[in-house]
Amino acid sequence: MAAVPGDASDETLMVRYQRGDRDAFTLLVRRHHRPIYNFVLRQLRHPTLTEEVTQDVFLRVVQSASEYKHEARFCTWMYAIARNLCVDQLRKAQHRRHPSLDQPLGPADDARALGEVVSEAKPHGNTEQSAASSQMRAMLVQAVETLPDDQREVYLLREVANLSFKEIAEVTGVAENTAKSRMRYALERLRAALSDFEEYARALR
């Protein structure tokens, strides 16, 4: 089989994997491991469990590969798997562990902190501005964590997975308008939580 082109779409790679091309699956994992990990972490808030669930996501992709239809968007299909695994874990969990804002999102040396991934701070010219940016990131992380589960889920699928509202509706099993409403309510809550930072609050509108 010909070498896998680096710019091949996810859908093309998945079809190639269905036909026996293991290199195509390897590339899919490289592309999506970090985003899936970040999504799961902010749902479960437990780094060790998150790593296990992330591995389970890709294991399910392997196990369910024959069920994937090439006309479907791969990300939508994969995040539906991730979302369902998170729901299962949250139902089992009796206690939730909230990671520190300095908790790395992954085991790699270059893993970024949770606050940095949720909101990238713009570069600032002095210590006072940098401190304000750090405080702003911390407030946003805390605000996201306190969102109702359905709103947090839609917010993460939109902002982390970059799914459209139609795709979010497919993943969560709700109407598209419901997904939009949940996102709107989530942004309203985040704006309220960040009201002390008027510039950032305006960026959320």
C-alpha cells in the first residue's frame, strides 16, 4: 500500500485503516491524542483516569472500525465515543478530583498546564499584566469547572474539539438548537465569572 500522505483527511485515514493500513491509524492517534486527552481531563478531572479513558477511546476506534461510515466526519464519530466513555465514568464515580491549575495535561515533558490550554494569555509587557493574565486564566478554568455538566460538555466540544453545533448535537443526542442554547448559557455564566476582566469578557461575546 502506498505511503500515507501527511495531509490526508481524517476520513481518508480511517478508510485506509479499515483496509488494513496500520500507519494510517498511527497518524490518527498522533493527530488526536492530545485533544482527546484534554477533553476527557476536563470532563473527569482526574489525570490517571483520563489517561486510561483516552486509551480506551482509541481502543474503541479499533474495535468499532468496521462500523465507521466514510461519509461521516471522523471527529464527530470519535468524540461521540469519548463522550460516552466519560458519561460512563462519571456515573460510576463517587468522588471527583479537581486538578491543580498547574497540573500538566499529559505525561509529556512539553505538556501544558490546564489553565494555559483553556485560555492562552496574550503576551504582556510587564509583571503586573502577566499576573492579571494568570489570574484571568485561573478564573476561567474555575468557571468552566463549575458549569452544569450539559453546558460544560457543549462548551468543551465546541472550544476544545472544534465541532460544529450540528456535530455536537449528534454527539450528545440533543437537538441542534438545544446545543446552541447550552453554549449560550455557558458563555453567559463565563462572562459573569469574568466580569472583572472586561476585555476578556467582550472576547467571549
